Amino acid sequence: MHKPFLTTRKGALFAEDCMSLLKDMQSSFVDCVFADPPFNLGKDYKNGYHDKMSEFSYLCWCEDWIKECCRILKPGGAIFIYATPELAIKFGNILNELVTFRHWIAMSMKGTYSRGKKLYPAHYALLYYTRNQPKTFNRVRVPVPTCRHCGKEVKDYGGHRDKLNPLGLNLTDFWEDTSPNRHQKFKVRPGVNELKLVIPERAILISTNENDIVFDPFGGGGSTFQAAELNNRYWIGTELYDSKHIQRRFEERFPLSLGKKPEFDIRGLFKQDEDHKNAVLRRCTRESLSAGTR
């Protein structure tokens, strides 16, 4: 039996390899998966994780966890994967065989410094797929953008400003109002990139309703779990190296919830006598390859 490292009223974090937990999880159990995997770029996560393996081994490992994450999705559930554009193309090849493409969400990066004989990579990708047609799609609105210096709106909307919804603009698949990385003062792991809260939060708000279940296989600094807790979603996650940092985030932000028994049945998360070779995994023709996670 897997034992949580920490629990809250809404969630449970397991301090173990994501594949260890995924292989024992029930199929069709979660409503949304949000994954921000290591990119195999040799980055120093300051926790002992080796972020550089052969490209073949890395992609084999990614194929394994992506297929498992698709397996645990409920019909109509959503999976979001954050990646560089180069990796997103490769992940898309795996996802296209399992689930239905919805969007390639582009998040703008600030700056224009030189990258050798390449254009400046001005965006990261957030892939959005669902298991067949989405069972939940909530329209998220964002404030009308204004100039940070003068406070005036930066666009005139073709003279039809008066026709805009007073609640704000419809969210598009181009997010230029946020950068991927949390500001240093909001990080729990000094010197390590952590996703801004708004990124997993928008994914959760788009694809789930209150009391739905969100899963994140790479907990990192805990942004996904914080977003789920804030928005009254249940959550499950794994983090092999930095669980103590996530605990600290919850001690600071959710002290009254931390340590409480989750309001959903954790035992129901795990398979009993389920045939693990379900319809999704039968499409795999290659033996699984085990690897660590950050």
C-alpha cells in the first residue's frame, strides 16, 4: 500500500517515483492531469536528480508516463503537458495515438537575446488533450489588458470596445499576460524554476469543476496542488525529490488543511483486481522502460 507523504482535506502527495504510483492506480479515475516534466536539458534541480539521459531513454520514459496518465483519465477528462516546443512536438506524437487534440497553448517568454543560428524561442507550449470529447469545458475570462505605466487599455478592439463582455476577455490559446517562471520571492526552491500558479490554475479551471480530481506526476514546487486546493478540487500527486518543499508551501498557505484526512477515499485510488492491460495500454507494442523522475 502506498503511504502519502502529506495529506490535506483536498489532496494527497506521495514521495515516490510517478511510475510506481501510476502502475497501481485505477483506470478512468481522475478528471485532469497536469504535468510539467523535466526537459532532459542537464538542468541542476539542486536535489540530486540527473536531468540528462540519452534521448532514446528519455523519450521511452516519457512515453511510459504519458500512456499511464492517459489510462487513468476518465472519459472526457483532460491532460495538459507543459514543454518546450521541440519536446511538445514529440509528446504530441505519443498523445495523438491515445487522446484527442484540443490546443497548443503558447505562453510568451520575455526577451530577445541571441540563440546562435536560431530565432529567439519566445514561447513555451502547454499541450491540451482530452479523452475523446471533453466532459467539462469552462470559459475562463481574463482582464482587459492595460498599460502598466499610464493605466490605459492597450487596444481599441476595432472601435467595438463597448461590445466586450464586462467580465473580461475570453481566454485564448496565446497567453501573453504571464511568464512561465514564478518570481523569486514566491519560490520554495531557491534557484530552481517553478511554474507560476496561474498556469496550472487556468488548466484546472478550464477542464474541471469543484470536487473533481486533479493528478500531477511531477510535483516540483507544488503549484498544481496549491491551485487545486485554492479552487476546491481534489488532488493527487507524486514528487520523488522535493516533497519537503511542497510541505513547506502548504504549511505557509494552508495550515488548517495540512495533515487532515482527505475528503475522498484514497483507497479507491488503487486497483484491486483490475486488468492493467486495458484498452489504452494494449496499443503499446514496446516493453515499459523504468526511469526516475525529478
